[in-house]
Amino acid sequence: TKVPYNPRGYKAGSTKPDSWSSLDETARASGFSGVGIVFTPERTLLGVDLDHVLDAEGHVDDTAAMQFIAAAKSYAEVSPSGDGLHVFLTLTEGLNLEANSYKPNPKIKYEAYTEGRYFTVTGKGYDDWGDKPVRTVTPQEATTLLGLLGYPWAKTQTKIIAPPKRHVETSATLEDDATLIE
């Protein structure tokens, strides 16, 4: 987990606007290891995090991720891990996502956010997409693009586990069939 800090020296919060700073103020700060971006309540910036989609040579080795990147035609950068990508899209109006993450297999995870989240950015553009501007799309176009990654994703559900049954002492033996059937 990457904890956001404000250039004024205290922890920032992805849902606390009074703790945020401008890019100019952040660029002038020293003593920090990176810069991040917050997805605000207006929900007009879509950030897509494609975890573990790059192979050892830096090529996308996930078909759905490659289709998404190609169709998005927007700025993409290598994520801080070095084996994933961030893709950004500006939205013409706010988009409320039904769910924020999907794990199509044990290795890869897709995440998408329009509010209440913080991404550390690297500025390390990925291939030709690193030279592209952040594209503006409608919420409907964004949802269609996310569909290439299997969206809409189901919200994570907590599995409810029943408490263990109490052990009841009995004098029955295995030979007592009538007791076993009860």
C-alpha cells in the first residue's frame, strides 16, 4: 500500500480534499519518493490499474488488457511495480462504477476508479501510449471500454461461515444404529 503524503509534511487522504495539493506545489516539494493523483467526488477522471500484465521484457501478455489499451487510445504508463500499467481517461460527466476490481486469474487483477482512491503515478509512458494525451470519453464509452476487461464486475461478497456446531456429549456407541440415525 502506498500511503499519500502532502508536500506540507503530513499524511493526505484520498477522500479529504483539504489534505490535497496542486501539481505545482507537489513538484516543488522535496523529500518524497513520488507523486500521486486523487480521484475526486466529481468522478470525471477514470483510472484503470492493470496489475501484472507486463512480461519480463515489458510487453503486455494479457489479451484483454491489450485490447483495452488499444481501444482506449489514451495515455498509459508503467505502474510503480514495473509489471503493470495505469491508463487514464477524462470523462465528460461523472461515472459511478458498480464495482472497482476484478481478478480474472490468480496472477492478474484489473482495477478502475473514479472517486475515493489515490494512484501513485510514474510518468513512465508505456510504448506509444505514453505519448498520447489523456483521451476524453463519455461515461457510456468508458463503460464499453471497461467491458473489454469483463466489466461490469461483481461486487466482492463476503462469504459467511456458519459457527461450528457445539459438541454434545453422548453415551451412544458406534454399534447403536438407532442413535446414529437420529
